[in-house]
Amino acid sequence: MANLKEIRNRITSVSSTMQITSAMKMVSAAKLKKAQDAITAMRPYAEKLTELLQNLSATLDGDTGGAFAEQREINKVLVVAITSNRGLCGAFNTNVIKQSIVVANSYEGKQVDIFAIGKKGNDVLGKNYTVVENKSAVYDDLTFEHVSEVAQQIMNMFEAGDYDKIELIYNQFKNAATQIVQREQFLPLAPITGGLVVSSDYIFEPSKEEIVLTLIPKSLKTQLYKAVRDSFASEHGARMTAMHKATDNATDLRNQLKLTYNKARQASITGEILEIVGGAEALNG
């Protein structure tokens, strides 16, 4: 059994760790509320914009989408992996990294590169794949304008023919305890399959073609911004859950150490009493 000093040192260490994890849990809980409100308010707009674009595109010829709808033979693929800049958030980053590797391996014989948004994905995926860009600074000031610049850069890569297909991998926020890894095709625009498009007698000004070509870049930027926002909210939810579990485990460990300390202290006191009684008996004898 460890001596009393060692046990006291462990109790102090566990208590300090518990204070840190508890503080991180409260910080993430405060940030989660704001991030959750942002993604919840944005989703209806993003979904309606996509629906409007699909309904308009379905009534036009197949080549109206311009360069962003061009279906090419897939030789070069870009995987946009959206992770976080910091750890201590459970399996949040690991799930995205694993899914990115699965997607990369599914294109056997093709050139697969990584576009990292977040330091964690860049650090791990960069060991086995070519990371063409790391946009971890986007989290320093997460606004639509900054994400739009990243989206425009990705769109330019596709338009220039650098890549034939671009996919997004990120965590979708469901609740504080649940994050769902999503795989979405970013470019080229996926053709509309299934569903009925209501044909109404509307007069469009400007023409439907111009409206679609104007909406496509905005829709793509909104899609990436929604993915980053989802990932940002998921990160704080995962960290809050992980720190809550860590705090509970530290509390249990501290209680066990205190019990062990009390038992060791009681045994030590009992031993000292026996020594005193034994010495007194020896003197009397």
C-alpha cells in the first residue's frame, strides 16, 4: 500500500484536474448555447435556398448549372475535412478523420488530396495524404464572410479543373451528446433525383437561367458555412460531454483515494498505539 504522502499527493493532483475539467465543461456549455442558436436559426434558410435552387434547376435544361454542374470523369478528388483546432472533445475529431480516410480509400487508384479546416485534421491526415490547404484560422472569427472566402477558393479549384469531385466531411450537430458524421458532395452539383417539382405559371425577372447561375455560388457558400457552423456547435457539445464525464470520473477517483487514505491513516495510528502499549508493557515488565 502506498504511504500517506503519496496518497495525499494523488488526491491533490486529482482535485486540480477535476477543477480544470469542470471549468472547461462550463465554458463549453456557455459557448454551446450561442453556437446552437446560430446553427438552428440558419438551417431553415439554407434548406429553403437549396429547395428553391433545386426546383428552378429541375425546370431547366441539364447544362444550365454552368461550370459547377459539369460532370467529369473522376481522376482527382478533394476531401474537405472539417475538424477543430483543439482536442479534449472525445471522439469528435477522430470520427471525421476516420471517415475522411474511408472516403479517400474508396477512390482507389485516384489522386485524393485533403483540404483541412481545423488543426487536428491537418496534423493527422497530413501524415499520409497531401494537404493542399489548412484553414484553421477560420475559427478565430467565424463569420459568413470568412467562410465565403474559403468556399470561393474551393470553387475556383473545381472550376479551374484542379479537381473533378469535392466532398465535405463534418460532424452534424444533433444535440449536446450526439454528433452525426456527414459526407456531402460539394461539387459538382448533384443531379436532382426523385421528388415532384411543382410547375407554376410564374413570370421570372431576370430569367430563370440567370437566377440559377446567381444562386449557385451563394448556395455553395451557404452549404459550407452551415457545415462549419454544425461542426463548431458539435465541437462544444462533444467537449462539454467529455469534460462532464471526466469530472465525474475524477470525483469517483478522489473519493476512492480519500477512502484509501483514511484506511491507511487508521492503520498507521493503530500501529503507533500498539507500539506505545507494547513499549509501556515492556517497561512495566
